[in-house]
Amino acid sequence: MSSSACHVTLRLGVAETAPGEGVVVVGGHHALGNWDPVSGLKMSTDEASYPVWSAAFEVPATSSSVEYKYVVDRRAHGEGFAWEDGENRRFAAQGGAWEQRDEAFGVPGSRLVQVAAPKAGEEAAPAPPAHTDDLPTTTEGSEASPEEKSMASEPHLVNVPSTVSMLQGAAMQRLASLSAFDQLVDDADQMAALRTQMEDEAAKLEDRPVRYGAKHLSTPIVIVSSEMHPWSKTGGLAMIAGSYGYEFALRGHRTMAIAPMYDDYAECVCIGSKSLNLAGGWHDVRYFLHRKVYGHGKVCDYVFVDHPCFRRSEGIYGPPGAEYTDNLFRFALLSLAAAEAPLVLEIDGSTYGQDVLFICNDWQTGILPVYLLYKYKLHNTYMNARSWMVIHNIAYQGKYCKERFPVDSYLGLKPKPAGDDLQGEDMHLGPDCINLLAGGIRTADRVLTVSPNYANEIRSPEGGNGLHEILQRRGNELRLAGILNGISDEWSPATDPKIPRNYRLADVTEGKRVCKAALQKELGLQIDPDACLIGFCGRLCYQKGLTLISSSIDWMMHGQPNRCQLIIMGKGEPSLAEQVAEAERRFKGRICGYVGFDPCVERRMMGGCDLLLMPSQFEPCGLPQMYAQMYGTLPVVHETGGLKDSVKGLWDDSHIEEATGFLFGGGFNDGSMKHALYTALDTFHNRKQVFTKMQSNAMKMSFYWPTAMDEYEKQVDWTMEGWPSRKPESWWSNHN
């Protein structure tokens, strides 16, 4: 047993089973299958100990609790898995060896007993508290949107597998957070193996594009984000920030990724501290390092900033529907700590130094470029450094009352000119407003967004959320660009372990036939190979187009001539969730509605569905439409943001050779969506050759990170070779 691991034995007191059945432990850890019963930890028993079952595994010795449940495997009798009822069980992983003694299947109550003390030099942790069911939840977004505020009264959803609905008995995992589950794999060796396999497959393609020859691989990259996968996550920001760390390291950059330390993270070592001046006082932060080695000398240094303000029980940003009152302090402190990190942290024998590129993500780090310009460059530090401001969602901007948080006494900056760059406007605050994202946009050397079309949309009054004029100026300066996000290497039907049959382009028809039949059976739908199976996976809210889908269900089921089935998986507004449940009750066997989320079933939907419906009102990038195309599932999407960039529409027969899906414009309404969906259904039923050609086109698309990184490396070169966007006053005095 490693010194940083905890050996856990789970002992289930009573679980009566029939011959041929087994018991599996599933939970929120890769050793427990990440809630997938097929991959869960199998328990054992024998004639002498039955009906007592046991199983053992190791987890990192941290203070974080691991949630789990017991499942009876009845597949030998054709009945699938039977989950125990009730809240999730929990244990806190401590140093040494422990035995968790649970009373019986479906019966709450447990006792944790230490059977071996921690090894010498290993810090002994106190025994964990008794089992409780009132652990805090996390918020769903950086700031509370109108949709999220309406969810504030929604009952807490824990990681409890629940039936698909009241009418159907297939079991699916219900997760509290519907964030972008881009990755189920976070092990460095597994990630490296997947990338090697993907590159080997790509090398076989005749039309494989030549990789861009980057000129500034010697430039260290410093990524700063309020979330970092897999340590902290409420949405897609964490996934992208984590991918930046991995991808820039693989390209050859010395790479540091910085985020707050919201909890005690495993395998992190304190490597330094710094006292920072903010809000009229000095505050000590500590830096913790986790090094991930990806092979061939490629390393990312994940650095976590530790301060009491980050250790909150109600989530990263605040309780549901609200935010913490000191969020400005928290993320200004993160930005200051990030600015100091390359200067003061000695990693692997040296600091990163001053000649770095900072990649700042969303409003939480918007003040970092402001600090770089007016706190550091003004005093001849970071003179050759550059910064990017990456906008993942312009709807969230970080607005605060200037009178309550003065730029000088609170943020430590001069009201002129720094205050002018932070100036914002709000319908409630008026001009007495600090806007962190606006500050980052104005002062960063380059502004990037997560898709080219979104870069165009945010320059319009309709899409800019009040910042369109600033963004128009940055565009006119040729310092604004959009790059479509990449997707994880593991999204491949050829290797995905979560789908019932792997397939490639050569056997896509047979592979999808098997996956479709298995999905229909699993979700309680009629097993009908000739029905067009449509899937939706996302938040149940207006922005994701749920009102369009809900108003079109009768039309789908019997208002148009083509036979179809519909799967809706997601969580969100209670009124829309009830409409989904009601639709399933009315069309049993043809509609599966599930209020919750299961990342494994999402993958099986990509493999088994014929169409993916994604009629979002706006979508900065979007990931599901890219996943779907890799699996030969054709997207039906609204012509907006990254959806427009990533899906090539079958507008007419002249586009057959390149079409990968169906788009609708002409306004965000159900009439426009029905027109595109009818074309898709008609193509599936009556133009099989065209549909198969489109599947082939889709599976040949490349949405993986190496393609996106070529564009990022071009931006690195242009940024480092060009003049800085803004020059501090001292620059003019020193260079005139």
C-alpha cells in the first residue's frame, strides 16, 4: 500500500441473492466504476460467509468523502441490475487501512473501523464522523442565470441511480451536476495511450492535415482558471482549462495551470507561499503543486492557491441561485497569486520567469491582465509577457459596485487609468460598476472565444451583452479571434468501452444497429430498427431549446409521416421536467424522458441514436454535436455559435458531399426546427444512401484537440511576435 493511499474494505452485512447473481459496488471513484455497474467493484462471498459480501480497493488518503451504493447483478437471469434504495452511502478516505461495515442491502447504517494505522511518516487523520446525508451541494454555474434561479427550490439530486421514469424500469445514474462530462479518463498514462492510438489512426488517412510548425514552443504557458478538471468543476470551463494544461504540455511548452484549492487534493505538495496586498490588508496564500507527467518529458505543473476564502461548503461560487458576497476578493486574490507564481515558485530547479504567456479564462480572471499592465509592467516587470482573455460565455461578466469596492483602496489600482479599464455598466448599478470581464477584454494582448462564429456574434448588440462596442474595437485591431474547442480523445466509437459494440467507418451500419437495439432495450423503448431514434442531452431550460422540443412532441409522434422515437435526458426547470415526464406517459415505448444525467448513457446515446437534437437559442461552442458526429449520429441544430461552425448542413442536394447534419435558421422557433427535423427524418427513411453518406462525412470530421491546438499555436506566435496591446506609462518614458 502506498504511503499516500487508504486501503478500504467494504463489508456488506446482509445481501441475499439467487444462484448466478452477484453484488457490485458502484460509486464516484474509478475503482468503483464511476457509477457504471458494468465497471464497478465486484464483491465476493463464499459458503461459510454468505450472505455477507466484501470487496477491497485503494483510494488516495484525503479528507474528501467517496459516495457509493450496492447493486445486485441479475443479468444472468435477463433482469439487469437492481440498485438499493435510499441516499448514497459515504466514507471518508483516511490514511492506513479501514473497514466500512454496512448493515444490509438497502438498509442505512454503517460503522467505520480502523484495522491498520498509517505508516511511519504518514499523517494520521482523525476518524471520520458518523454517516450523514446532509452534505453540501455545489452550484451549477459561475453566476446564477434566470434558469438556475428558478431551480433554487429544486430538491437536491444526489448521485443516486434512479429509474428512467415512473413508467419504465431501466436504471440510470442520476448526477447532481449536469456539467460537460467531456472526460471519464484522467489518468496520465491512459490519456497518453489514447492520444498515441488516435494519432496512429490519423496517420492512416490520406488527407491528414500537416501539423502547424509552432515557432514559440519555448514560451512558458500559464493557464489561470477558477475551475480545473478533475479537481473542481461546475461546467465546461473546467474541462477546457484542464485540456489546455494537457495540450500545451504535449506540444512542448513548459506549462503551469493555476486554480483555487477548494479542498485537500491528493498528491499535492506545498512549494511556497506569498503575502498579497488586497482589500486594505495583507493576506498569506500557499501554493500546492501536483505534477502530471505525460511521457517523453512532457509535464504540466498544476498549481493550487490555498487560502481560507476558497474553502466553502456551498460550492465554488455560492449556494444555488446566489453567489458569495466576497467573490470579488476571492478571484482578485487568485489573480494576484497567479501573477506572482511564475516569479516566486521554483519548480524542477527553476522559476518560470517573466517571459510567459498568461491564458486568463472568463470573468473570474478578468482582472489579471489589468494587474499585469498597471501593477507589474508599470514597474518594469513582465515587460515581455503577454496575456490572452478567453471568453467561454459572455453572459457572465463579474459586475460589482464600485462604491462598495473602490478600485484604489480595495483592488490596489489607480482610479485613472486602471479604473477606466474596469469601468462597466449595469441596469441595477448604473455607471457605479466594476466589470472584470470588460477589464480583461480591454487590457489583454489578445481576446479569444470558443468558436469563430461566437467571435462574430459577441460583436453584435444582440450577442455582446453590453460589451459589443469594446469587442468591435478589439476586432478592428485584429486582436479578437475564435477557435472551436476540441474534444477528448476518448470520444471514439472504435475504443469507447461504454458502448455495447465498437465500430469504425467501415462497419458503422452494423455497429450502430447493435448499439441502437441495446439502447432501446435499456431505456424501455420498443425495439424497432426502422424507427429513427432521436436523442437530446442537456439542461432542461429555454436556452437549450426545450420549449421548442416540448411544443413539437405531438407533431413528432403522429403529426408527420416518418416513424421516430425520442430520448430526452437532462435536468433543469421543474416545469419543463414535468412536461418531459408527461410526454413519456402519453407515448410509452416511444419516448424516454429522464430528469437527471448519466455520462455513460450519454455515450450509449451517441452510439445508438440516429439523430441528435440540439436546438439551442445560443451556444458559444457546444460539445455534444461534435461527439455525435464522431459516432455517426447526425446533429439537428440551430444555426448559432459553435453549432454553426461544427455542423455542415444539408441545405440542398448540392451539399451532399460535405453535409454532416441539419441546421435551421429563420428564427428561434418550433416552425424552423420542425422544418429541419422533417428533412432529417425524411432523409433517414427515404434517402438511405444520402443518410449513410452524411454519416461517413461526419465520422471523417476532426474535432480532437490536436486540430484545435494548431490554431492556438498560431495565436501564440502572433501574440509573442507582435507589439503588446497596451503599454504602461513607464514603457513610454523608457523607450522614447
